[in-house]
Amino acid sequence: MQKPLLAAHMARHEDTQASLAKALGLSLSRLNAKLNGARGATFNQSEIAQIIQRYDLPHEDACEIFFNTKEDKTP
């Protein structure tokens, strides 16, 4: 998952992790686990669909965020 790209969309929509967690019906700690991939936590299809709709994500961004379709060029 590309957390920085999701965070950028959240910021554009003036959203916080707390407000996103509430919208998804998750606790803040569970959302953080999913954002960080802690203990194998991942977003399910329903959550991904809700996030795509909430931020009106273009297909390319959604794929990059959730499915790592672009290479990470970080050194």
C-alpha cells in the first residue's frame, strides 16, 4: 500500500485518520494497523470501495495506493 499517496488525498479533502476511521466503521487503532500493514492488516474490498468513492480517486491512483502497481522509486 502507498500510504503517502492516500495521505495526500486525505489532506486534499481535509480528512483525518479519525474521520476516515469513523466513515469506514473502524476504530482509529484498526485503521492505523491497516495503513501500516501491521500484523498483516489490510483493507478489504468494501473499505477500498468506500475510500475510492470518498476521495473520488482516479483508477490509476486507486490501483497505485492499494495494489502497488507502480514501482517505489525511493532510494
